[in-house]
Amino acid sequence: MTSNCNVSNMRRLVEQLKLEASVERIKVSEAAAELQQFCLQNASKDALLVGVPTGSNPFREPRSCAVV
Amino acid sequence: MAAEKAEMDALKKECDGLRTQIEAARKAVNDGNMTSAAGSATEVGRVQLKLRKSLKGHLAKIYSMHWSSDSRSMISASQDGKLLVWDTHTGNKLVAVPLKSAWVMSVAFAPSGNLVASGGLDNMCTVSNIKAASPKTLRELDAHTGYLSCCRFLSDTEILTASGDTTCCLWDLETGKQKIIFTNHIGDCMSLALSKDENTFVSGACDSLAKLWDLREGTCKQTFSGHTSDINAIQFFPNGNAFVTGSDDCSCKMYDLRSDQEVITYQDGSLNAGVTSVSLSNSGRLIFAGYDDFNCHIWDSLKGEKVGVLSGHDNRVSCTGVPADGMGVCTGSWDSFLKLWN
């Protein structure tokens, strides 16, 4: 019984590997360039990169200004 | 007997052949990596985020947190047996959901904001409606034979879970039944991340592998190796073509789906603590990784350099999250506090 399970498990593994082997791959340099481009194109909208203006910081307590 | 052995040997040979084929195909497209491609990108400089709020309320270790899609509410789970929904702009607690089992490991907000899900060592995923007068349990999804490590809603009617029983599962919340079971990992599944189009998801497991799955067909489409220990955390890069993992091997890695391999590793000789959680800023440039060393370290995703640190917790950082509007980052810790930074 165990040997039958092993054979069917192995068959499944072969089918899975065939599926994974059939993937179309692009060059890493091309993939990396696209990821970089995305970062640079969206950098100006990334609040954690460019900073949040003090007046409009949702996590900051609004402070009143004292005129000295 | 002999025929079976012959078949097993033939199948093993076929497996080895296919594995060699996959490695060769990956090598053939491996003409560079992220650091070389990112040579022209400007440095981000030192990233110094300030602590804006310390959310006090839990009485024990925090294991998980998740932002609501409104970027304002946030839910946290602690082994004090409670889920707390916070208004992160005021720091106030909005809802407290008592848990039947205190051993919670994961919590999630539905995109609608109406439902929340949690689970852990009880092997179940409990879904509650938090918009009712008092939190009402809607469903107890009970079929996993191992702990619930992660859960994510697709909508108010479907949820995806990852479990210590090595499987992930798509559930129908209207019937409370399993729709699809995703089997292929050979170690506890620790984390999952849903693609924006909800057609695929990625999972990380204790077998040190990350896998990409077709959500509707239930098949594993790609397997990514490289880590040398449990993968605890996984998140998609914002354009959906790559994902970042965090592991007990003390490193984070970025894998690209289309080149089917790792494109960069984030590690530092001085960092000898496991990674518990990862989240990315909206442009994908910054990676916030929570470590066992009580800190959340910030990495430049393109250059692979450490560019900052969020220090302040008195125990392991167990979870991190950036809201949809990208205005800040939340860290949760075993010290029972959640902190908001920007």
C-alpha cells in the first residue's frame, strides 16, 4: 500500500515539476530594470520616502502655534 | 515489486532531470541582479522616521496587525485574548473583540471594513462582524489540522488561510466550507500575500520555500528557493511582479515572478536575528522588516542597503504594516505596544 502511495506521489511530483519547468522566464536584468523604474516613477508619491508635511500629518497631534 | 521499483527509479530520474532543467533555465536568464541594475538610481540617504504614536492597550504579546483599506482603522491581535480596532489618527480604541481562544497568531480586516478574521493555535479561523452593536461571530472555519498562521479576506464572502498543517485554503464565507485546498508545501505555511487582481497569491513556509498559486485553479505555478530556514513573512512588491520574504535565516529576499528567481538578498553581518515581518512603502523602494532583535530595520529595496531603523520596542517586533495610502508604518511587538511612524 505504501509503495503505491509513493508511486502516485512521485507521479504528482513529476507533473508539478513539468508545470513549473514550463514557465516562460524573462531576463533578470529586464525584471530588475522594471522594478527600478516602478520605484522611481512612484517615488514622489511615497510619503515615507519624501516625508509628510507637518500640517497634514494624520498621525500627528495638531498643535496650536503661539505667536511670540 | 520489481516493476514498481523500476517505475519509482524512472520517476525519480525524471524528477531530477526536470529539476536540473529548471535550474538551467533560471541560470540562462540570470544575466545580472538588482544591485547592478540599480547602479544608476540615486541613494535614498538615511531614512529617519519619527515615532508619532505608541498605542497602549494590550496586556500581552502582540502577534499580528492589519490595516483597514481606509488607511485609518487598524486591528491588532494579542495573546491577551483580544482583538483591538484602533483609530490611528486619534489613538483611540474603537472596538474590542474578545476571543474564545487566546492563542491568536493572525488577524485580518476585510476590504469592506465590516468583517475581521483571526485564528491561531485553535486551528480555526473565526470571522466576526464588527459593525454590529457588539462584535458578532459570523463563522468558525474549522478544517485545518494545524495552527492558523495567516488569513486574508478577498471580500466579505471569501477568505484565504495559511496553516501549520502545510496547506493554504480558500473558504466560502456564505457556506463556511472549504472551496479549494492548496497543497504542495512540505513545511508549516507561515504567511501569505494576495495579488491585487486576486487571481494569484504567494505563500512562505517552514520548508524555506515560497510558492505562487493560481487562486481559481488551485495549482502551484512556481516555487522559489534560496532561503535556508523558515520563511515567516511575505509581501507583494506594489507592481505585483515581485515579492519580498523575511526568514529565520536573518535575511530578506526579493523574488521576481517573471524571471522565476531571487533578484536580491537583504542581509547584514551584524544582523543575527530572524525576520518576523515585512512590509513595503508605496513605491516599493523601502522595505520595513521586523526582527527578533526588537528593531524594525529599513532597507533600500533596489540597492540592498540598510537605510534606517525604527527603534523603541522592548521586545521582538512581530508585525509591521503600511496602510494603503502609504502615509506611515505601524510596528507591533511582543512588548504589547503598537507604534506608528512616519
